[in-house]
Amino acid sequence: MQEKTSSKPSNRKPSKWEKNKVGVFWTKEQPNGKTFLSGNINIDGKLHKVCIFKNDFSNGNTPHFQAFKVDEKLNEE
């Protein structure tokens, strides 16, 4: 069943979580079967596309995940 949406503005106040949200991500799958996160982060009103990958070489004090800014120019090459 399709959910109905309204174009009328809501009178409810945004929750604390909604006010603090800085980005959104979706899980995607690489051709090799590994998954990663793809989305964007809002910094000072500007959206930045980001991909987050699990660090397969994580050891000791190294990060478990690494985030990379997606450069649109790289996609055009």
C-alpha cells in the first residue's frame, strides 16, 4: 500500500534528533560483494557527497571505517 504524503506544512516541532541530523546514508554493494555507505553530509549549508568503507586493515588503534569525499570531477573522467 502506498503511503500518502501531504504538501501542507506540518505544525509539529522538529525533534532534537531532526535538528541535529547532518547527513544521510544508504548501503550499497560493490561488484566484489562488499558493502559500503553512500550519502551526503551537510556542512555549513553545503552538501558534500561521501562514501564510507570498512577498513579491512583495521588493527589496534586504526579506524574501523574510513570516509571519503566524492569529487564530481573524478566521476566525469
